[in-house]
Amino acid sequence: MKEYLGDSVYVDFDGYMLTLTTDNGLGPSNTIHLEPAIYRALQAYVDRLKVGDAEPAKDESGDEAEE
């Protein structure tokens, strides 16, 4: 199921890979498919940055997203 992440970015999972899309209301304009190995590499990169959540994720309405 496609889920809104914020900043016009959506994610979907097909059981194998994640698909990120951007959508400004006129339809998806960019698509990135992350196979498991690429997702793990991205996770490792973020872990190296030691990035913490600056603020809770918001849904499309601006409310805090449920986890």
C-alpha cells in the first residue's frame, strides 16, 4: 500500500522492493526502485550519518503519522 512520507514523497512495497515516487498532484514525476541490497546500503549510509528524527513524521493532512 502506497504511503505518504512527506515533502511529496510516497513509498510502496511490493513484497520484494521499495518504490519511492514523488507526486505534486499531477501524477508521479520521479520513481526510484530500491531492491533489498540497495535499501540495505542506504540504511548503512544513514546509520553512518547518525541522523536522528528531527521531528515526528507527518501524514498528508499535517497530523503526526501513526507508526
